[in-house]
Amino acid sequence: MRLGSNYHFLTGLIELKKPQILFMFKPVLKLASIVIVAGIVIAVIMDLLVMPFYTNYNEGVTVPDVTKLSLEKAGENLEETGLRYEILERRAHSAYPANFIIDQEPAAKSIVKPNRKVYLTVNTDVTPQTVVPNVVNMSLRNAEIQLENHGLSVGTRSYETSRFRNTILRQSVAPGDTVSRGTVVNLAVSDGLGSRIVTVPRVEGLRLSEAQQQLINAGLRVDEITFRPARDTLPNTILEIQPDEEELPEGQGVTLIVSERFDAVEEIESGAIVDDSVNVNNNPPQENEP
């Protein structure tokens, strides 16, 4: 049955006249034409617009080195390269003239995309001012960050006895003062000692080196050594310890009084010595004396 039906369909199609066949396939031809035209349009758009944009998007630009140049010259160099720029910071630097570039970001020779913005640090002939933050009781790390964020430099870090380790005890520049950026601030930092009480070893009569070692082993510091003449004691023997306490906080400093030769007298430079032993009675010689 299926074979017979297909035969009759083909026979009827052949019997149709040519205009009738074209009328039946006209929608199909129209659709095919639309597809072909659309494909051509898409190809043209890809070739003229999309591909150039894609190529430029992946194209890299080498950042020129504009440090040590004037701001005007640096801007010209960046714009000629296809880059933009912005002044990030103005900072005083004695090695550069005013309005010269101190630093740049991204760095020279970096590969960036076209139209990228380069941030510039420009030298100024007027030293910028800043207010000193209060970093007392902060941790050492946080204090350093706060000072650097205000344009200040962290100087020496001296350690002192206190319970809370790495906590700021004092700062060399008072909080709230207005100073030049770059000013150095020294910090006194807690060493974390002093949280327990230790027994002070009896070091009187010991040699200096032995006494120092015993005090260090006990958790104390020797802050000062003072020498005192002593008749019946060998030199470098401990005479006294200050403060004279049986117990002290761990890490506290002490002073040692140490013996030295009793007859040790410091030589003092002087001028010529006048010997006036002659005529000690201050009697002028007589004319008849030989």
C-alpha cells in the first residue's frame, strides 16, 4: 500500500505544470535567500567591526619610563603611547626638582592594555604636613601601619619591661602634632616581661661577670654599673645591688656597685708645675750673703 501511494504522488507531481511547481517551492526559495543574505551581513560585520575590536582588545602597550621627567613631558610621552595618566600623590623629595615624577604605577616596561591609566607620584617644592596619630597601646605592627599611612617613618624600636608583649609604651613625637611627612617617630615597645615576680640572687661578693650571669639567668637586666674605691676588696667585686630587694618583677633593671682599687686616681692633665720650695720662709737674700 505504501509503495502504491508514493507512486501515485510522484505521478501526480509530474503531471503538474511548471508554473504550479514553482509556486509550491517559492516559500522555500524565499527562506533560503533570507538565510544567505543574513550570512553575508554577519560576515561583513565580523570582518569590519568585531575582529578589529577583538584584536585591539588583546593588543599590549609597553608603559614608558616617565620617572625623572617633568609632569608635562611625562604626560606627553604617555599620551603618545596611547595611555592616560592621573596624579596619585604629591610628595617632597630633595633629589628631584618641583613637578618632576618620583614614581609611577604600573612600572616602566609593563605590558598593559591600550588607554590604561598610569598613576604618577609628583615631587612638590613644599613639604606636605601630616598629623601624628596616637599609637600608644597599639600592637607594634598596627602602630607601624598607622604611622606609614600618615606618611611618617618608623625609627628605632627600644624594648622596655611591661606585661603586654609588642605593645607600644611611648612614641617620640606627641600625638596630634603637625609635622612634615617623612618625620621619624621612635617607639618604646613592651618586651612582655614583668608578668611574674622573680627572686633576686645575692650577688654581693661575686665577681662582676659571675654576678651578671646570675642576674640574667634570674630574668633581670643589668642597666648600670658604678665603680667605687674599696681598700680591702679585690677590684671588680660586687659591693652592692640597687634596688636591694629580695624579689623584683621579671625583666626589671638593676644597678651594680663594683669595687675598684682604692688608690686608683684619675690622672688630670695640667700645665707646668712651679717649684717654690726655695725661700720657703719668703725672706729676701741679704746683700752680704755669699
